[in-house]
Amino acid sequence: ADAALAQQQLQQQQQQLQHGRAYAPGVELSAASAGAVAVPASAKEHTRTSFFCFSGRCPDPIAQDDSAMRFAGDGQGSYRSVMDYQFVGPGAGDFNTDAQPPSAQNVPAKLVGVFGVLVLIAIVVIMVVVPAIASSTVVKLAGAKRSCTLWGDPHVETFDHSFVNFYGEGEFYVVKSSTVAIQARFLATPFTNGMAATHALAVGGPFLQGHTIVVDPMENGQITWDGEPILHGAPQTFEKDGLATLYYNAEGELVDVAQSHLTKHILHMELPSGVKVEVMRWANHINARITIAPLAGGQDGICGNYNGNHEDDTSDLITRRIGQRVAASDLLFSTQVRGASMSSASKQLTKECPEQRRAMAEDLCKQSNQQAAPGGAILQACIFDVCFGGKQYAAQNALSLGGAAVPEG
């Protein structure tokens, strides 16, 4: 019986050894022979602990009070540390048992935040990108070149394709900007029965570094650079230090096709900033075509303000913006002529053309210019030409316009 009991105790000790615990009667156990027992109350203490067995019965340390157990060292058996939390009672602060975890609480707020950012981006796109896209048309317009033409007594098609008329003698701005100045002189001719026509054109301003080009008609004028005559015959070319190149020949498209039966004398000016000026020289007057892109800083003149809106290019609005005539201090011509203002000259039609003649002129002009709006600038110009120039001007006006529908100012 004793041998069986001893054998049972030996098996029990072997089992305990496998679990990291070894106890023997009256034997002190240490970390070297016993397993490691971790106790939260004194996990940092390293001490020797004794247990004794009596009558063959060894007390189980695990069943003892945890407060009596101490860390004795790392055991020789395998083990796994497990962290666990236990409820020890309500806390002292305020709390809500229904509250969601912070991550769950922030989900709606995050969604709202993301939505807000998207809305802000949409607003920025609408306010910045869309105007930029719209303004790209203006940028393209700024880089594109258009032409303004002057012909007759004098008629003008502006850069924005409005048709306007200016009656009266004197010097007027064709193009006026901070860098480019182009002026025209309107004078009556013997062939127009006292009506004014474009008699000369002057080009100057800072873009020409202070130089001035003046072009007069064939019979009573010449072409000059800073007052000195140049280009005495065609074909000829004049160049000035890479600043300007002038070609004088019989080539090019006429502004007024009614003059097609006459010999051409056309001056072509290639100037800085991409400015191109063509002047058709006739016996007692000139026609002109100015081709440019919109100038930096804006511009105005009888060729209009070049803003893409033909409706603000009327003779009255242009006159209000630029004034009646060029001031003597700004004149590119060497002399200034006397002449009636444009506003008073426009009244010649009703004052000096008899009613019967005016009615005849209106009938002829309506037949020749069927696309001209009643009371519009095109019809008025034709009536004026027929009244003071003769019946042939009804047909010439129709040829000059080429049957095109031009917005009237």
C-alpha cells in the first residue's frame, strides 16, 4: 500500500512538473525548480516562496489567495501571457451607456465633411474654372486679327463689323491707344460736290518709336517718313532699321470694288506689334484697311473699340468717346485743317438736299441696296452720296458693300 501511495505521489509530481509546478513534502521550492506563477498584485517582485506538503497532500498554489503568491522567476514549462479586463464598477465621471465608439460617432461627421469639401470644390470650379473657360474665347479674340476699312465719304466698317458713317472735315482718330495712333483727315473733293472723303492717313505713336508715316492721294500728295518723301513710284520697297517695311505696288484686294476699273496704287505697311495697314491711293482721296489684333490696354476711334460688341460702335457713341477731332497737341499731321464737326455735318442731308431729290435718292438706294435696313446707316449713307454726288453712287454703294449684310451703327 505504501508503495502504491508513493507511486501515485510520484505520478502527481510529474504531472505538476509538466504544468510548471513541483511540490514535495517539507521541501522549499524556488524559481529554479518550481514553475513561474504570475500574480497581478506583485508582478514586479522577485522573491523566494515556500510551500510544504503534509501527509502526502500538497496544497494547490493556484487555489490559494492570490495575495499570498509572489513571482519566483521564469519557469521551465511553456506558457502564454493573456491580458484580460474585468468590470470593477462604474467610473466617477459622466458617461452615456448608449454612446457609440468614437470611430462610429465620427462616421456621419466625416461624411458631412467630405460632402462639404466636394461642394466647395464645385463652387470653386463654377466661380474660377467656368469663367476661365468662357474667358478663353476672349483670349482667342485677343490673339485674332480683324480688319477695319474706310472708303467713300467716308464710310467705315469697324473691327467689330458695324457700319458707321462720319460726315464733316477735319482730323479724326481711326485707332487710338496708348501705343498705336492712326489718324485720318477728311476733306471735300471736287468730284464729290463738297462731300468729305478720306484725304490722308497718318500712322505713329510709341510703337513706331516716335516716327510718323503719312499717305496722301496721287494728284496732290505723297508718301512721307518723318516728313521726308519716300516711294516715288511703284513697285518700290522702303525699310527702316527693321522697324517697318513698306511695299508700294499694284497688288492687293481693294476696299471699294467700285474702283476696280482703275489702276491700283496700293501701299502695304508691315509695322511692329503685328499692325498691318493698306492704303489705296486714288486721284483725290484714299481708301484704307487696318488689320490688327486688339491692342493691350484697350483702344477706340472711328474703327470702334474692338470689344467684340458691334452695338456700341455707332457714330454717335464713338464721337462721344473720342471727341469730335484730334487735339492740335496730338496731331500726327503737320497742319490742321478747318472743318465742320461730324455732328453738324450729318445734318447736311436734311438742310441742303431738297426733299424731292432726297426722295429720289432714297428710291434709288432702296433698289440698289435691298438688304439695307430702313432708316439705317447704310441706307442713309447711300442717300447722302446720291444727294450730293449723283445717281451713280447708288450703284457704287451696292458694289462697295458687296451685297453683304453688315450690322449698322
